[in-house]
Amino acid sequence: MKLGTLAVLARFVSPEQFGLVAAAQVVVGLADLVADLGLGPSLIQKKSLDDDQISTATTVNVSLGLGLSCLGILFAQELASFSGSELAAPFVQVLSLSFLARALGVTARAQVLRALRFKAATLVEFAAFFVGQVCVAVSLAVAGWGAWSIALGLLAQASVSTGLFLAASPRALRFGLSRSALADLAGYGAGITLAKVANYAALKGDYLIIGRALGMDALGYYNRAYKLLEMPAKLFSKMSNKVVFPSMARVQGQSERLGNAYLRGVSTLATGGLLTSVSFFVLAPELIGVFFGPAWGEAVEPFRWLGLSSYFRLGYKMGGLVCRSTGKIRGYVVSQFFYAAVLLVGTLGFVDSGVVAVARWVGASLVLHFIVLNGLALHILRISPSRFFGAHAAGVVVAVLAGGPLFVATLGLRAAGGSPFVVLSGAAATCATALVLLAIFPPRILVSDVKWWRARVSAVLRRRSGE
């Protein structure tokens, strides 16, 4: 559904209009980082929780959300100028309303996730995306609303999400202020907030630099390339924040169990992520052509190089999950600031060479961040580097044995003059066939992984048949 939404919007909204909303999101997102002071994750990570902590978190969140919404509306022109385009001011005002919309639901969402009500959280986010992006954004884009369709879709998505989380956990919306409760929550929350600030600078700083140096058109191409390839990482991030982080926090004192879960997560991500990186790099022209259309050709090369590093964007999150779930925040914060500094300094140095040069540097920065964060996780869990690299063995094998046929099929179909859709379909079918064969006749190195997945799938099927 997300791919379909991206494809439709790209055909009705121009690169410059995408750039305007992206510029507005950059400056609005800066304030959004401190909108809850990290109190939401703190509510999830705490081993025990009382009513004072819940009411205090709600009061602080709503107060900050209301204040930031007002500031964003009042100073929209100045914020838009900072982003590189004064034309983004109206979009800054609209997106600023999302501060209050999200703040009202922070505690409710944390309560749902803390209770491990993963199905409810998934349904809420699916419904919010469907209403905000499909019903609002796509409908308005088809009607000719341009950049407004994206901005209003994002606001609708935030509002629906909050409303549904409040319906799922109505007792979370209660007010009160306890100084001791705030002090207890704020220590962990402050670390999370600092880490979010640094990570946001790394993730969005390149947008700001490109927009100011190269203009809204260049930012629009870069933004769409980035959005398409970051989908696997975003999906994993949402899933991990909903499921993996609360689950890890519950067993944070059981180092062996936590270490095994970490290595299994690394192995699983490598198995799918390395092949995804290869696929993005090889099929970049076809993916951009099919999903965005011929007008977006300039997004191909940035997408290719950012796509090559897509596994590392996934993989560094496992290291971050270990740091967050165990409360080891200091090293996590330092690593995020280091990542931001490396990425921003390099982006400033390469931006005059164009968005492709920036994309290559961003990819290299992701690899470095992957090494640093997972190094922290290995230190916390007392796991040797050899076990970490061993967890990647299955992923390397899958990437070679399935990625090789995909590469050959792509070259053959291109040489035969196939359209982007034909090339993409043929390459996908070839890769899928290779994966099925690997599942049926696994090499020795994949046997344990295949058995593990078969057991999990069988358990899910048995549970559903029992329902």
C-alpha cells in the first residue's frame, strides 16, 4: 500500500512540490524531536510504572505539543527561510498542528506497547496510514491540490493515529504533575531525546543542505529516492519500536537470552537486507521508472547508491535496540552525534558535486554507523565479533545465490529491450524462484535458518487454524 501511494503521488505532485513539503518537514521535525522529551520510550522501558508517572508524562507531552504548535504557526516564515524556501511557510504552519495531535496520544501509545498489545498497535497504524495517505493525500493529489495533498495527509494520519490509540487506552489521557515522577522519567528520556536530535540531524541534515545549495527540484529528486529505499528500514523501525524494544526491555536483565535474540535479529536482517541492497543497486532504473514514472529519471543514481547501503540502515538499528532496552544510553547518544557529524561534514563537502556525490557519502556514513552501534551492542552483551560476523553468513549466501540470477536476468531483459515493468517483473520472478529453491534445497550453512523459519511459520499457521 505504501508503494502504491508513493507511485500515485509521484505522478500527480511535481518534484518541486515534494521539495517544498520536504523542506517544511525538516524544520518542523527539529521541534518534534523534543515534543515528548523522550517520555514515551521511558514509559515503555521502565520495569515498573505508577499512576503519577503516567499523568505526569501526559501533562508534559500535551503542554509541549501545544506550545510547539503555537510557535510553529507564529514563526513559520522564519522557519521556512531557514529551510531554503519561503514558499514552504504555509506547509510549516499546517504541519505544526501535528505537534499537538501527536502529543495527545504519546502516553496512550506507550501504554499499548508496554502491554505488548502488538495487534492493536498494528491496526491503529494501518488505519491511520490508510486514512491519511490513501483517503486524504491521494484523493487530494488526484484533485490537483499538489503539495497540500501531502501536508494535509500527514496531519490527518497523525490525528487519526492519536484518536485510535486513545480509544485503545482511554485511561492514559489523565493529567497531573509530580516532580519526583518527572525526575524518574526524565533521566532516560533526556538521553533518548539527545539521541533523536543527533539522529535527526543525520537523517534530515542532508535535505537541508541540498535544498539550500541546489534548490527544491534537486531536493525533490533526492527526497523521493530516499523515501522509496528507506521503506524496509522504516517498516523494521516501526515493528521494532512496537514489538522488539518492549520485548527486549522485559528481559533486559537476562543477558544470555537478550544476546541470542540480538544475534537472531542480526541474522534475519542480513538474510533479507543484503539481498535487498543488491536488488536496489541493480534494479534502480526500473524501480524508479515503474513507481515514479519517466519524469523522475534524475532520482535513479541517488537511489542506486543509497540503496546499496540499505542493509546497513537496517542493521544499525539492532545495535540501537540493545542500547535502548538495557538503558545504556550514554554510548548510544555519543554514537548518534558522531554519526551526525560525519554525515553532515561530508555532505557539506560534496554537495557542490551534486546529489549523487551526497548519496555516496551518506551510504558510507551508514556503514560506519552500523559498525559503531553494533560494536556497542557486542560490548554490552559480551558477544565476540566472530559470532556477529558469523550471523551474517546466511545473508551473504542468499545475496550471492539469489542476487546472482537476478543480476543476470536483469542484464538479459535489458539487452532484449524490455520495458521497466517487464525487466522488474522478470528479475523479481527469477529472484523468487532462487529463494524458493534455497528454501527447499538449502545449503548446509542455511539449514538451521530454514528450520527456524519453518518452525515459526508452522506455529503461526497452527495458531490461526486454532482460532
